[in-house]
Amino acid sequence: MTRIAYLDGAFLPLADARVSALDRGFVFGDGIYEVSAVLDGGLVDNASHLDRLMRSLGEISLALPVTRERLIEIQKELIVRNDLAEGVVYLQVTRGAAEREFGFPKDATPTLFMCTQAKNIAASPSAATGVKVKSVPDLRWQRCDIKSISLLAQVLAKQAASEAGCFEAWMVRDGLVTEGSSSSAFLVLADGTVVTRPNSNAVLPGCTRKALLALAAEGAIRVEERLFTLDEAFTAAEAFMTSASTFLYPIVELDGRPIGTGRPGPVATRLREIYLDFARRDAADPANRP
Ligand code: PMP
């Protein structure tokens, strides 16, 4: 089946989607992206992702070239045109094509590109087995709260993890874990308390994290938002990661050392079930379906 993408007003085969070589996304990494999950053909927690998109765009003074309502229509049309049951809708906005000068161009039109990727999220084998993580230095800039398409540090982090046989990298700054290369990071203490770093400029405010913390509160699961060291992570009872494209994966090994029993823990397993339940309900809401 031909994959259909959206680029600047048109739906077209992904292979035919072309932007200028002078696009500032290509030349400078000057743009913002978002990823929303699709489950059973419906969008999951999409309003949260679009809120974060608008915030990121505002932080770099970049205008969305369509209305928020139109963006949602395009997301839904891509789901239909690609017959997407489960996976993600990707979108990115760049500052458009212009003569190569660092400062903002006066007359460039932002480029909006969107596509879908099919992915097994609900029945992902990694959710059952858990995943391995490698720690790496956090090489990123000081505005990690902006969902920038400039992802070189994360690319290098994920590659280092992959070469070590790991699924994810945990980035460490000043001895403290910031987050995963493309996920939020959590520990579970022996008493069942969930620990995660508070939002700040040092991390991306995860939408899955936000929803999960609200669900944990409803489920009377204790959460502490505080900094934690890599050393604390080694001695944690459990660890896990969250993101739109994985929901929640238990972490069973960090830098070659088992976390807890070395198998997915009960708190991570229960939280995944709670989140999956929420995601299924949200995706079933007519407002989130094509
Ligand atoms: N941190 C980083 C650095 C990420 O790239 C992501 C995934 N986009 C996350 C956290 C998780 O965010 P979300 O739950 O909104 O996907």
C-alpha cells in the first residue's frame, strides 16, 4: 500500500513529498515536531500533544501555518488514507525555505509535513519482556523543554544504546538522570513510590508522563517528582519509561546491571495497564476518531 503524507496543503505519496534544500528544517534544524499515538484507529491524548506543540512553536516564534482544527482534520485524514489502526501520526513545522541566513527570514512560509507510521503499541513484545537501558552523558542544550527537530544529541544517545544492545539511553547531567533519548524516565522505590524528575528546561514535558501521573493519583499510587541520580536508579525496585509511541515499557537492566528482580515489576506492569485502559477509552471517543 502506498503511504500517504501531507505536505503544505496537499496529500501525496510519501515518496513524492519533497521540500526545498534551503528549508530551514534541513539547513538549521529550525523547527518543531510532535508525535501522537493512534490506537484502534483513534488518536490518543492528542489535545495534550497539540497544546505542547503550540507552546514549543510559541517559544521559537514560529506560526502554525494551519488552524489547530485543520491540523486535527489532517491527522484524521492521514489515519483514513493510510488505513492506520495502530501507530503514530508524526508532524513537523519548520520555518520554511529561505536564503541561508541565521536570523528569521522575513517572507518565508512555514513548512508543515505530516505522515503516519504503523507500529505495534498495545501488544508490543517489549512491554512484556521489559527493555535494557544504557546511561550516556546528556549532551543537549539548555531548552530541552522545546520539542525541537534538532535531535543530534538524542540520535547519538540512541545509537550508543543500540550498539550496547539496549533499547533506550538514559541521559545523565551532573550525576542526575534527566530523561530517555525519546522517553520520560521513572523509578519505583521499594515501598511502591514512583519517582520522576520534575518538569523544567532540562527535560521535555512528556504528555504520557503527564497523563500517567494523573492516573497514578487516581489509583492512589504515590508519586514523588524529584531529581534522582544514576546510583539511586541502580538500587531501585523497578524502573520504566514512557512515551507516546511506547506508552510504558518496564526497564529490566541499566548499564548491564539488573533493576530489581531483572524482570518487569508489579508497579510498572499495573501502570501500563492503567495507561492502556485510558488510551483505549480516549481513542474510542468520537471526537478523536476520523
Ligand atoms: N523526552 C524526550 C526527550 C522525548 O523525545 C519524548 C518523546 N517525544 C519524551 C520525553 C516523551 O514524551 P511523550 O510522552 O509526550 O511522547
